[in-house]
Amino acid sequence: MVQDAAAALLAIAERFAGRMEARLDMLRAAAASDRGPLGTLRREAHQIAGVAGCVGFPRCGEAAAALEALTLAPSPPDEAAARAAIEAIAEAFAAERAALAAAPATNPDRGSLA
């Protein structure tokens, strides 16, 4: 039972990780042009912040929450601030993905986050 739960959590983490590069690309593209209240920047940051910590990427989630906070400020962030926040998400994600991939397997049939 525990191995089944661990395998299910790993599968969710792998699915999240597999989609992050595309999400980061979307954030980077949106940084210059889409900072409205319902814009891609806010929506993606909110979704990443809400899910990342639950699937083993807490620092990535914190960085995404910081980007979301920038988009909620009275005036939208400038492009440089948005890009810096996005790169903080990317760096946190890469570090946590590497750490999870290097963690010892508790299940010999475990997949890989690498």
C-alpha cells in the first residue's frame, strides 16, 4: 500500500516536472505583454504556486507565489522584474528536480525525474 502511494506521488511529480518547461516558456513569453488581471502571467504563476509544493517542489511554489504577488500589485511589474521572478521559478524548479532525481529510490520500479 505504501509503495502504491509512493508510486502515485512520484507519477504526479513526474507529470508536473514534464510540463514545467512549457509553462516556463509560456511565462517568459507573457512577461513582456500579458500582465492584466486575468492574464497568462498571473494565472500560470497562481497554478504553479498552488501545485508545486504539493508534488515535491516547495521552493518552486514559493517563487511562483512571489511572481503572482508581483502581478497583484497596484501597478503591473515591469518586464525586468517579471523576468527575474520567472528565472527564480526556473532555478528553484531545476534544483528541486535534481534533488528529487538524486534521492534514493524506495521502490525498485520507481521512475525517474531526471
